[in-house]
Amino acid sequence: MKLIPLPAFQDNYLWLLHDGQRALVVDPGDAGPVRQALADADLRLEAILVTHHHPDHVGGVDALRDATGARVFGPARERIPPPFEPLAEGDTVEALGLRFQVLDVPGHTAGHIAYYTPQFEGAPLLFCGDTLFSGGCGRLFEGTPAQMHASLAKLAALPGDTRVCCTHEYTLSNLKFATAVEPGNTRLTHYRQQCEARRSRGEPTLPSTIALEREVNPFLRTREGAVAQAAHAYDGADGNDEVAVFAALRQWKNEFR
Ligand SMILES: [Zn+2]
């Protein structure tokens, strides 16, 4: 099987998974790159998995459904282009012989879901939309800091070797912020150098892994003393409450250049 990040728009990836004959795509904001990839490899689109309702994630759904007859799956609590099969935590999706578990991960949007399969070519695989990014997380458009913190904690608890397929190539700017939060984190320094090299060669930094994100992503490290200290140096509060630390980090990141 192959896992391919198709670049779209400025910095989106439309994740395409295929077995040489059948394919699935996650969050096709644009039908064009997906149609091209299907035609190039002579693939039949079997399923479209949607994580949340934003236009850069659903913009190509209608055109791809019409052209291929693929089944569309999406969050039960959000409005995405109908018809689709509504999903929430505890549901499963079977596609390409894989079984995906659905996780509720509200915060970026109110009904955001993620798709997780425990075995794909020897390790788990996660499609997390705009919830977890490498080195960062999505903005809180519809959810509270407490919701997003809980959603990220749920993802951080997945097996360390889980490959994390995020929807945006935001890694370098996220790692710049992460370095401002934790200048003494040597794993972060090393990872940032690796990612700079990849980007200078025009390669994606993704997928990441959960184990790596636990070490470098400040939004998954709210219980670390150094992270709490830096967050509260920004907002002037104090204490170790993880949601308060998360909220301060998210606010700081929104204003960080
Ligand atoms: Zn979004």
C-alpha cells in the first residue's frame, strides 16, 4: 500500500492511500490533484474521509463523489456536503481492507473527528485533520481550550509509532514557536534542523509520529515545568494547571511572528 501527501492550495496535504487498484482520500479540499493522482496510477476511488467542515477540507467532495461514486464519511456533528455517512467516537469505517476507528477531537471545530487504524504496513496510522500538527495544533475556532487540550491528550496517548498525517505543512513555523517556548529542548533543535533540510529539498516534513510529537510539540507538553513557566511568563499567570498552560500557549502562538 502507498500513502501519499498530495499538495494543494498554499500548504495543504490531501492524503491519498492506495493498494495499486483502490484508493481512499482524506479531506479533499480540491478535486483536481486527487483526480490527477487517480488517473496517473489508474486507481478507483473507494472512500472519502472528512475530518471537519472547513472549505479547504471539503471543497472537492461533491466533484469526486460525482465522478467516482466513492462513499463519503464525515463528522456527524458538522455540516459537510451531503449525502455522507455520519460518524462519531466509537464508530468504525472499513475501506481498502483497513478498519479505521473514529475519535472525537473537538476544539478546532465543534465536531472535528480523527481516523485511526492500528495496523498499516506494520504501524498505526492517524488522520487528524487540523487538530494536531507537527510541532503545533489547530486554532480554536469553535471549541474551548479545555476541549482542545483533552483532544490532543487523546491523540498523544496513541502508540508512539503511530504515523501522524496532518493536513498542513506548518511544521517550520510551529517549530520556530516551539523553540521560543523551550529553547533548551535538544530533541526539538535536532528535529528543526531535519525539517529545515527536508523543506529545502522540497520534501514534506510529514507524516510525523506520536512519539516525536510528545518530545517536541509544546501543546502536548503542558505538564512540563519549563513549558508551564514559559507560557505563564507570556500571560502573567502562574501555576501548573494544564488547561491554563495550554490556553496561554495557544494565545501566545496566535500572536507569535
Ligand atoms: Zn480547519
